[in-house]
Amino acid sequence: MNQPYFAVMAASAALMTLWLALRLSRRGLKPWWACIGLLLSLPLGLIAAKLFYILLQGHKVWPSYGWASLLRMEETELSFFGGCVGVTLAMALTALLVKTPVRQFLDVFAPCGALMAAGARFAEKYLTMGMLGVGPYFEKHPIFSRMPFAVTDDWGTSYWAVFMLEMALALAVAAVSALRKKENLIPGLRLERTAFYLCVPQIFCESLRLICLKWGFVRVEQVLSAIALVGLLFLGCMKIRNESGWKRFWPIPAALLCICVIVGVEFALDKTELSPILLYAVMLLMLSAMGAMEWVCTRKRLKQAE
């Protein structure tokens, strides 16, 4: 058993639970509800991570292992996206069990969930022997060939520490999610925005990883994140009142266009010799545009709620 990995994951779950208890207490709710959430999120997160993998990559393991593939706990046979979905569903179930409004409870949980996601990414530091969580190798550099920028294997080869970038971005999302006050005007909005801004950088970071879930050159968790982004944008557009037609729903076709460009970027990265720096700049531009669309939708919703 990889003890350091599980120790970090346990610490992340404990910090998430403690923070959730504090946030619940500050809102006049029972802090011990956070313990129920923890007890549900651990099994449901793991089950969802495994089921997502089997559904999306079963063609790789099912012919060899059959039903036994459901019990294989290989590090590369779990879906991070699926795990996040499982934990969120566990928190929704917790709200139902304690008979409190689900959207409000999930809003309280949102930054705590981002914190746990950051911890899960940092835990990948102890899985790098399997190349999980790292990006392309590069020539050794006296500054960048060390943490937090890179990890070095036993042969002295340096690889970009993508998991550290993902951890930092998730921590930033957790901080902003916790500090923003206006989202309190609309139940569920804090969770929506936290999920959205966890998915945006995930599309970029997933592209940097050497090991990931793939269909050919298509990176599966990029697809899941893109679906989530469009779904959340559509939900935001649906909740805008006093507008209709193109004025209300223009972010949806615009976001789909951005995603098409990102797909083209991924193809070019895999099949052409175009400059990766240029291609990633295009990808970041498209992701920034999608973030701007979300900001426009949210601003309209908040203005309606004031």
C-alpha cells in the first residue's frame, strides 16, 4: 500500500471536513453534518471514480478481467472527474438525510470540495513512479528541475510536475469561492461557479499530462470537463430572465466553437509539428473566452437577484 499517498488523501478529507464543519457552524447549521458528508463521500467518491473509468475505458480492462475489473484499484484506473462527481453526490445525499435545502448545503460545501480536489492532486506526488501527474520531460535546469516545478526520477530525468499546477489552481478556486459574497444571493450559484472554474483549467492541465484516460488522441477527462462547462453555461443562460433567443443563449454556440478550436489544438499537438507554445496560447485564449461568457451570464443573474 502506498502509505504516503493515502496519508495525504486522508489529511485532505480531514481538512475538508473540518472546514465544512466551520462553514456550517457559521451559518447556524449543525457542524456534525460534515462528518456524515465525510462518511458518505469516501465510498461514493471511490465508487464513482471507478465506475466512470469502467464506463469510459472498459474496452481496455474488461476483455482481460471481466467483472474483476471493478475491484482493481490501480492508480491509473480511476477517474478524477468521476471522483469529484461522487463526492458532490454524497454531499447532496447528506443534505437530504439531514433535511436541509440541498443547494444551500452544496454552496457551503463548494470551496471545501475544491480544497479536497487540491489535496487529491498533491497526493499524486507519491504516484509519479507510474508517471501519473507529470508532464513532458525536459533538460535538467538548476532551478526548475525540482519541486514545485518538476519531479526527477531515479535516472535523473526531470518531468514537469503538472499535479502541482493543478493543486495551485484548485486552491485558488477554493479561496475565491469562499471569499465571494454576492453568490449568496442565488442558491446553488456558488457550487456552479466553483465547478465551472475547476473544469476550465482542468482542460489545459489534462493536455499536459503524460498519463491520462484517452480515446485515441482525445483525452477523456477533457471531454467530461468540456461537457460540464457547456452544461453549466446552459444552466446559467436558462436562469436569465427578461431575455430570449440569441441575446439569452449566445454563450452556448460560442462555447461550442471554443471547444471545437480546442479539439483542433489537441489534434495539432498530437499530429503536427506546430509550436506547442503557440497552440497552448490558443487553448488558453479559448478557455479565457469561456470564462468571460460565464462571467457575463453570472453578472446578469446577480443583477436580477439584487
